[in-house]
Amino acid sequence: MISHIEQERFKEFRKKKKEDSYLKYKNKIYIIIYGAYNPPRTNSHLGEKERLEKLRDRLKDEGYSKTYLVDDFEGNDALNKSFDALEYADLNIFIFTCRGKTDSVTRELTEAIKKIIIWKCLVYEEVYKKSYTEITAMGRLLKDELKKNRYLPVQVPIEDDDELYFTVSGEVFQFLGSRYVSRLGIC
């Protein structure tokens, strides 16, 4: 049997542990999501921008209240707005989809590599697999550039928004709990 004093000490330990947890930073970390906004919705598919909005909203519901798409910010100069967002964000999430027109997100990721801020980026690509066929959403040259920087994209099944969300959510959680948070200066 544990004494009352030991029980109280254990309660204090757990309280302090909870207060010191990196989870308290969930609502402080600025997350920006990049990806294709086209093609739009069809009868059989959500639009690409709608998929990104869905991911953003699910992360917000999870407590990452400062999660945005680049398009959420004001400004007409899309290229400079995207480049500014890369530096502004604590965490940049790049989503490459098989249906999406990925020229913009490719350009944004290339800029993140160029500015040496890949350390605060997570990259996901959809993969279509059937029998011996595998089609990936990201181009080979960009993947080679990532490999040069010791980085590989996380692959997710094509058009499986739930799997994408759970994968991103887990990686964001790991990012938040890692040494990178101290590098951001929010803790």
C-alpha cells in the first residue's frame, strides 16, 4: 500500500508533468498547408482545395488552432505571399496529390529547400498502387532534391483523406514534441 504522502507526491508529479508537456503549445504553433487548389469538385471527387480545407479544419478541431492555408491570408501576389508564409510558419505542410495540379506546391517546396527551412517542413505525397503499378504524385527531380537534403516524403494512399489526416496529425504531434519546438522559440 502506498502512503498518503507518496500518493500526494505522485499527484504533484503528474500535475507538473502535464503543465510541462509540449501539448500546451498546440494552440501556439503556426501551421501552414500547401497543396493544389485545382481541379475543383466533381461528382466523384472532392476538389483539391476542399481536401486541404478539410485537413486544416480537422487539425484545428484537434487543437492546432493556428492552422491555415496560404489562401487564408490576404494579398493578391500569390507567389510572394507563399514565400512569406514559408518563413512565417512554425511548420509547413506540403501535400502532393495525384489529381492535383502541383506546380505551385512544387515551387513552394523548392523555395523551402533553397531557404534551408526544410527542417520545419513535412511533405506528403499520394501513391496509387495496384498490382505491380505504383504512381506517385511527386516528380522525380523534386524527390532527388529532397534526398540531397536527407529528406523523404511520407507516402499516403491516393484519395484517402482519413489516412492523410491521421498521418499528418501523428507527424505534427511528433514535430511538436521534438527538439524542433525549442528551435522555434515558442517554449
